[in-house]
Amino acid sequence: MEFITRNLPYLMAGISVGGQYALIAIGYTMVYGILRLINFAHGDIFMAAGLILVYSATVMPMYLAIPLMIILTVLIGFMVERVAYKPLRSAPRMSIMISAIGVSYLLQNLALYVTGGLSQQYPAIPWISDTVTIFGSTTKRVTVITPVLTLVLVVLLVLLIKYTKIGMAMRAASRDFETSQLMGIKINSVVSMTFIIGTFLAAIGSALFFTNYTGVTPTVGAMPGLKAFVAAVFGGIGSIPGAVIGAFIIGICENIIKGVGLTTFSDAFTFALLIIILIIKPTGLFGEKEADKV
Amino acid sequence: MSKKTKMAWNVSLIVALLALLFLLEQIMPSGSMLFTVLKKGAIYALVAVSMNLLNGFTGLFSLGQAGFMLLGAYTYAILTIPPESRASVYQYYDGGIVNFAIPVPLALIAGGLIAAGFAFLIGLPVLRLKSDYLAIATLGFAEIIRAVFQWDKLGPLTNGSNLLRSFPTFQSVLYPFIVSGICIALIVMLINSTYGRAFKAIRDDEIAAEAMGINLAHHKRLAFVISSFFAGVSGGLLAMYQTTIQASMFKSAMTYEILLIVVIGGIGSVTGSCISAFLFIACSEWWLRFLDNENFYIGSFHVPLLRAGFRKVVFAVVIMAMVLFYRQGIMGTKEFSVEALQNFFRKLFVRKGVKKAGDSHE
Amino acid sequence: MSNEKRERNAVLKLENLTMQFGGVIAVDNVSLEVGKGEILSLIGPNGAGKTTAFNMVTGVYAPTNGAIYYKGEKIVQNTPQGKMKKLYQGENAGLYAGKRVIAPTPDKITKLGIARTFQNIRLFKSQTVFENILIAKHMLRTSNLFTATFHLNAREEAQMRQESEELLRIMELEDVRDELATSLPYGKQRHLEIARALATKPELLLLDEPAAGMNPQETLELTQFIGRIRGEFGLTIFMIEHHMDLVMEISDRIHVLDFGKSIAEGKPDEVRNNPRVIEAYLGGAQDE
């Protein structure tokens, strides 16, 4: 029992962080599935979502600020795709990746300009930042909410992809981009939709993530972004359930490592894990194999 | 132009450049921004060229540059801090475990070798990965290195997350120019050799390159190790320039900046990388500084929007525009040379001549 | 050439070669020999496994089962392993069990003296015609990184360049020496691919559909060209081709694959009149 009470906080924190990573990871994995692009800017969009709420919460009540934050974030995601990725659709893969890095650089610098480089206190979102007690350990309610909300959203997303027309188009596009175009799928709207869904989830993820965090800085998105990406790779990039499972595993492992006092290595662990997976099974847990044709 | 005249031109250009730098140092105040730009620019030119060797010439999209620079910088610093200063530098770790100092040039080379050694080890597995996976794995490696170097258990060696300082630095702008110049010259010689051709073949078509008897694993690792060696040396130079170093400096943002320098200069152009390194540093450290100045007036007009950080925004927008609309960068895959310059002017002249002839005909 | 004599002089020998992808057998227990100086054509309908067979010879794939010999020396050998042990549906499952697995990478095969061209042309896009050939000389170098970087291999470098120029002349590519490889017309690109393969100084040349996409005139020229380089470079040629005019004209022998299996082998006339071959190509139309 003592073992549980001692380790439960870390486990719960891990599950919670895992849920937040999952929401970001879905954005990576969906975009990669369709465009074969690592959207380096995704973590920064997540950070932007945090900043938007910081500023909007100062001028309006929370029940308006949150929807506004989600809408603006989705708009940023949509714009980024239209401006920075769409013109490069037929360019070499390296160019698109460089463009993604450019967007990331731009968003970080914009945030630096807007905030003046100071950490912005994240507003307390009522109800979810309240403190609750579970099994004798106190935590914020968000810790409990996150995994539940994550799973609900993921189920909705999977249903959307499975049963709607746009979902079918997404599946087709991720299987074969060119052919699906020839089959009359409006590829641009599919890609836009992918970015919209991805950034929508990242926006919700940011609200959950920053509630447990001290503040928002311009580079705060980079780390969770990269970790979510690792989660996506771990689960097999392109696979949504894979990304979610990967995210939970990484979230939990990371917090356990913090728990045993090796905080310095919690980030390094994620990347070591990434390198190990890429070497042993580059396609991840649920990924499909691709082969070069000679 | 014959090989000999080409050589003569290049040598005289280099001598002229060094003489000019020497002269500038005599007549201008040492605090001038120009020297900051020249010093830092030379260092960034080296690391940009080393990245270009990998990304531009071999087609390996690696983002580990900051990690290798860190290795070089730390190796340099750890090996050169004079024993008498160690007690104060390593004040939390009993003066550290290294109690000797080696000459600066040796330490720079050692920095390169350590970076190359790490590259050799991780290259074995990582280089089998395809484009974007390689990028993310090398980025991850750089992050791991950064975390490990901040670990307090390694403190006696790395001073944990504290500053390393008191190591020898350089005063003259000639120093980074000469060191970077030698390194870049070596890279250029490599690119022009049969190995350089093999690297380009791998970039163009791996499968065909392999079918032409080029051992992919061997050559990729060669490019990776060499590139990392020079990144390590540039890390050492950066330590000398900064006078203090800390692991937290070497973030992935640093790699991104180097990548952007390479892109602006032209992926696959050495001279492009050099030119763009100086331009990049000049803009970020000097020419665009006024954008950060809140009280900037043109005549009596108070320019709006200007305050700390605006420079970087403008900068990022310009870079995005370049990436989107001017993808081949300043030089594309071409190289700057006296000959190319001659041809350029000749063409300009000839075209005008042709036009005139055409006009008179009408 | 009698069978016995070829056996002794075989440059390339495939033995019980099988390639299975998942549950599909692409090449099924194929054995064949290419004699010294011979032109052997591998033909068969689309999807018969011809290119897969090539890819096994050149080290792109390791065969699932079987062995390959080059000039009497075993260069490739494999037996079903791991998951494939259970999945394997081909013949001779246990024949190579317990023997040494030999699976060299393509570059090692090329270094042995086996060069190839590709079905979908794979030239070095950003390089000139001359550079494309020069790159192929890299594998013949005796210089190392150090001597190459410091130009201590000047004599070798000069020789590489001279041999490349020579090859350009023989292949009639001199006039396009400094053009970008990909800017050449299609037929010339095929020539260049062959030239590049020859630059590695092979004894055995594998041509994967050299006449693909060519018109009858170009095909005719190519036919003569292949005949000519065989003599000039003392080559043995193993070729995949669909243009029957070309195949019947220059092949010494023809080997026919259908659904991965060997169905016929022999002189052009024998193969032309073989009922099984006709059936494979016409889909059994004769019976109906």
C-alpha cells in the first residue's frame, strides 16, 4: 500500500502527461500519414495556443476565451499549411522539412516578440485546475480528466475516420497520395482537414498541459512537441492508436524516471527510446513497411 | 583559365583578404561591430560548410550539428583551462578531475576528434535511416548529449550545468579566419576528390550509387564523421569566441539557424554557405539591430512596432520568404570563383552587345 | 556450346533460386547458367519475376532460398530464416539449411565484376555525362581518403579521367560530354547507363530492359550496339528484354520465366516454337 501511495502520483502524472502528448502526437501522425512530412512547427502551434489563451483570458471570461483559443489555433494550423507547405507539394522532401523548420523558427520568434521573452502565467481554468484527492494523494482535477478526455476524443476521431466521407478520403490519401488525387479526391481539402483536426487536438492538449505547468515561454512547445513526435514514431507513424499508446508509454516512463530522481534524463530517455526504436523497428509498433522499388 | 592561374588568383585573393583584415584591425576600434560579425561569421561559416557537406553534398538530412559543436566546445574547454584556474571554475566539484592543459591547436583538434568519435558510434545504426527519420534521430542525439553534459554526476568533468570559463581565447579576427579557412579548404579539397564525387552520387541516387560499387554504409559514415569533426572544431572556436560556455547554449534552435544559413547560401554550395554565414550574422548581430530599438525615428517619424524581438521576427519572415520563393538560395549549387565572376561579366557585356546589334538592325 | 562445356565456363550460375515475398513466390526454384562470352536473355510475361531475379543477382534482395555462383565461386547463398521458415512454400526447403548465409550488398557484387543497368533509368541527375561515368571509376580507386583529399593520387585521377573520356568516345557520347545527364534524349540516357556500367570494368553485364521505350529504329541500333560492346569489352551479357526482334536477333540462348518458374530454355529458334512459351505469352489461346 505504501508503495502505491508513494508511486501513484508519478503514475497518475504520467498517464496525464501521456494523454496530453497523445493529443499532440495525433497531429504529427496524421500529417505524416498523408504528406510524409514531420511538421516541426506542430509543437510551436501548441505553444501558440497556450499564449493565445494567456492573452485572451485577460480581456474576456474563460467560457469565451477557450473557444476563441481553439478557433484561432486551428486557424493558425490551417494558414501554416496553406502558406508554407502547400506551395511545396511537388518540391523535394528536404525543402518541405526546411519550410517546417522555418515556420517553427518564425512562430518562436513571434512569440518572443509578443511576450518580450518573459514567461507568461497561464490562467487557471475553473473546475479543471481545482484540487482533488485520490487514494490519499492530492492532485489537480486535470490529471484525472486528461486521460478520459483523450480517450473520448480519440474514439470520436477514429469513428470520424472510419465512417465519414472525409475520413475515407484521408485513409485513401495516406495510402497513396497520387492515386487518390486521380480518383477525384480533393487532396487540398483533405490535407487542410488533417491540419485542422491536428491543431484542434493540440489546442485542447495545450489547455490541459499548461494547467499543470508554471508558464508559457516561446520555446515551451519544442520539447512536448518532440516527445509527441517520438510517441508517434514509437506507435508506428501514420497509426492513430499507435500514437496514443506510444504517448501514454512515454508519459508514464518519463514520470517514473523523474520519480527515481533522474530528472536530467527524462528528456534524454525519450530520445534514446526513439533512436532504439528506429534502429530495431523503424516502422514502430503498428506501422506499415515501405520498400523502395528498384 | 588554366589551373595555375586559377590557383594564383585564389592564393592572391586569400592573401589580400588576410592583409585587409590585418589592416582593419590596426585602424578600427577593436570594439567595432564589424569584428564581432567577422569573428562569429567565420565560425558559423565553418559549421555551415560542415553541415552542407552532409546535407547538401551527401544528401543526408542530419540535424545533430549543435550536439557535435557542444562536444567540440566542451572538449576544448576542458582540455585548456589552466590548472591554476580549475579550482575556481570547478568550485562545486573540487577542481574537477582533469588537472592539465594542452596547447590550443591540439585541443581544437581533440574537440573535432571527440565529435567525430561520437559520430562514428551513432552513425553505425542511425545512418541506415531514411531522410526525415535520420533528421529526428540526429536531433534526438543532440538533445541527449546536452542532457548528459548537464548531469551533475559528470560534474567533475563537465562542471554540470555551470559555466566553463577561463580557457584561452582569441583576440585577433585573423585567428578564426585562418582556422576556419584551413578547415573549409580541406572540405573543399575533399569534395573535389573522387570521394566527393561518390558523396554526390549517393545524394543523387542511392540505389544507382550502390550499383556502381560505392559502399553506402562506409561512405555515408565517412561523410557523417568528417562533417562532425569540423562541427567539433567550430564548437571549439565558438567557445574561444564566447569566452564562456554552457551546455544549455547548444539547443536545437542553434542547429536550425545553421540549417537556415545553409539553405540561404544554397544547398550544395560551399561559397554560398560562407557568404550567407556572414550575411546571417551581420543581419542578426548588427544591421537589423535597430529593429529592436523602441525609440527609432526616421526624421521625426516614430517607427511603430519596433521593440525587443522584432528583429528576429523580420528575420524569420525573410527566411520563410526565401525558403518559399527563392529555394535555390544565393548560390544554388554553384560556386563563387574568379572565373565564374569573369563569365558573369562577360555574359552581361555580351548580352548588351547583342541587344545593341539587334536594335540597330531594326 | 555443349552443356558440359558451358558448365566449365559458366560465368554466372543460379542454383535453385527462390524469392518469396510474404505469401507470394516471385521467383520459384530457378536454375540457369550464363556461359563465358554468351548473351543470355531472360524473357517472360509481365510479373514473371525477371527483375526480381536480377535483383537477387545484384544483391538488392537476398534470395529466400538458393545460391548464386560467379566464375565458380559462391557469391550468394541463403535458406529460409525466422518467420520465413514456417511461411516458406518453395522447393528445396532444407537444401541450404545450416550452410553459411552469404548476402553481399550491391556494391560488393559490382566489385566482383558484375555491373547492371536499370529498367527505369537511374542516372545521377545533377551530374554531367562525363561525371556520371567518372563516378563509376570510384570503386576502382587505390587511393584512400587522405591521398585523395590532398591530391596525392594525381596519376590515378588522371587515369580515371582518361579512361572515362575513352569510354565516352567509344559510346559516342563525346558531343554531350558536359550536358546534364538528365537533359539527354531518352535513347542517349540508355547509352549512358550502359557506359556507366562499363566504367566499372565488368566481365558480366546485366541489362534490365535496355530497349524499353525505344522505337524500332533505336532498337535496331541498340541491337548492333550490344553486339559491338560484347566483342569490344569481352563481355558476358545477361539481359531482360521484351522486344522480341532484339532478343531473337542477338541472344545466344533464351531462358523463359512464367509465374516465377522456368518453363523453357534454348536457342532462339527452339524457344520461338516451344508450345509452352507460346501458351505463356498468349494465355492458352491455342487450346480454345
